[in-house]
Amino acid sequence: MGSLSTESFAQFLDSLKKAGIAISKEAELRERLAEAQRWRYAFQTLAANGKVIGICFEDHSAGRNEAEISRAFNEFQFPEKPGRFSRPI
């Protein structure tokens, strides 16, 4: 895995945080994404199922930054936002 891939998921997570998303067990999430060959797929899986292992996402913006959240997913070429991000949590 090249450094570009690592930078991409790190930048993506930073974009989500700037948009008001809080990530529990962020260090573990970053470690898992760094190990994944396809970090976007790994992220989508963890967004949908990570609660079991304590990886959760919470929208602290109360939906006010929906455009910024959408922009982050578009910029990093996700086909669509995972369901957990489609509305404030």
C-alpha cells in the first residue's frame, strides 16, 4: 500500500470530522483502514457494522453540515453515503 492511499483515508476522516462527525475508537478505525487494500469498502463496512466493536459515528452538527458531509463523500469518490450518514444521528 502506498502513502497516497494512507493520505486519502486520513484526509477523508479529517473532512468528516471538520463537518461535525465524531468518531469513537478513531485510532482503531484508522489502523483498520491502513491495513485494508480497499479502504473505501472497509470504511463502508465499518460504518454499517462497526458499532459491534465500538466504532461509531455521531453527527454533532445536528445536520447543519449535511452539504460538507456530502462533499467529503463525493470528493473521495464514494458511490453514496452509508446510511448512517444520510441523516443526523
